[in-house]
Amino acid sequence: MKNLMNGLLIAFLLSSCGEDTMVDPGINPGTDPMDDKKMGQIGFQITDAPIDNAEVKSCVVTIQEIHVDGQKVEGFQKTSVNLLAYQKGETFDLGTFDVEAKQYSSLELVLDLENDASGTKPGCYVEEQDGQLHALSLASGKITLDKDLGVDEGSKSTFVLDVDLRKSIHAEADNEGNLSYDFVSGTELNAAVRVLQGGKTGIVKGTCQNNTGSSSKIVAYAYHQGQFDSSSELNGKGQSKILFAQAVNSALCDEEGRFELHFLDEGNYDLYFASYEENSNGHLTLKGMFSVGGLLTTTLSPVSVSTSANATATVEVSLMGLLGL
């Protein structure tokens, strides 16, 4: 029996020594190797470009999770946002979060389509002025964005998500003119959201003088210089027949002719102005394009403007003629 006990003791000691030799001497027992990661902070804000329907009172999206490079951003809480409340440079703060400091290449917004943050309404919906809600559906349940997101060690990087509701929501009228709403296709919705780095964009503010005698609604569209193609932009693009699909941003001119275009990357832009007629349901229907300049013309030409970071460019525009479609 004594010999047997000695043998078991020797075996135990040998086994223990074998396990000890597998421990990395560079890591202290009880510490997490992940603690050695270089860390930074990433912040997200969200804003909106206007929807072309006066009957829409609010447009709410509920974000369940945020992912960067496929990894869930820890600390984000489910949030519902009425995007129509954040226009003309106003943003809603989605929060700031600790992440590994490195270069990321993709961002995903995971939506809750069924319940908002309070659990009392659909997660994503359009509300009309009379209070009627239209639940929005999306097959994938998420918005996927390819964008370089750099986070430096010990610093904060903030990114603005600019959701263009005009490109994001599809309205369809029945035989009686009543409208129903839904998200556009997943591919179109991904293209309708821009990701911009905070502090590195510019603004265009302007006034347009309507010399045509038309009482229509006027919308200003900003395009990267030379990128406007009337044959495709005025006829509707893709599954949802989106007008002005390649426009970087747009803005409705107010009764005084004033407009603002926010969150434009540095560069050269062409501004085009469209005329819309508003029907009894508040929906805007495209009537034509305005010619600009000092003389009446049958040629559609833009107003050129340049933007730079943290600067505001101003323009004054004379609308001289209405070119029908």
C-alpha cells in the first residue's frame, strides 16, 4: 500500500509540473490577455434629409444593435429615433463607446422592426398627420454600410449617419389616392445612408429667387460635379424608381427661398432645382426642372459650389424658367 501511495504522489507531481510548463511566462496568472489591447472611442450620431411628402408627421427607426466589422458594439442600448426631428444639421446622439483602436471597414445597424424602445409601437414606422401608423418592413432587418472607420488609441472618432428618407421610404397610392409606405429594397436602403466623419464636412446655404411665377414647391439637389444624368435621374432608378437617386443631399426651399445642405464632404458640387406640385394628400409630384442664371434658357445647367471642412459656402440663385419633363 505504501508503494502504491508513493507512485500516485509521483504521478501527481509529474502531471502538475507538465501543466506548469504550458503557462506563458509573459502572462500573469489571473489576467486577461485582451486587457493589452489598445483602446479608443467611437461615437455615432444620426441625421436626416427630408422626405417629399407633407402628410408624413414622423418617421421612426429603432436600432437594436450596432456592429463594426461584424462585432457588436458593447454598451449600445436599443434606441428609437424620429428622423424627421433631426434636419438642417441637427443630429441625434446614439452614444460613444470603447472599442479597439484600429481601422474598421464596415458598419451595420440591426433594426428592430417589431417593437420600439418602449415596446408600445412597431419598431420602424411612418406616422401620418392624422396619426395613422404604417409599419415598415425589411427582409434583412439591417442596414449594411461599407465605410472606413478609423479609431486611434486614446482618442474619440465621431461618425454621422445621414439617412436620406427620400431615398429610404417608398410611398404607393391606391385607386383612391391613399398612400401606403415601406422601406425601399435592402440594396437601395444601404445606398440611402451616408457615413461621414464629424468635423470634416461643410455646409451650403443659399437663397433662390423664383422668377417664373410658379407657386410650386422647390427642392435643391446637390451632386458631385458632373455626375447628374437627366436621362436616369428624372425617370426613376432601381426597383423603387427613386428620383434623383445619385444626389448627395437635398433640401426643400422655404417660403423665402432659403435652403441648407449639410454634411457635404470637401469637394465641388453642382446644384439643381426641381419644381414639385403638392396634391391633396400632401404628396409632391415632380413637374419639371428650373433653368438658372440671368437669361431664359432651354438648357438645364447647374449652379456650381465648392465646400471645405467646417466652412459654410453661400449661393444666391435666380430661377428663370421651368423646363417640363
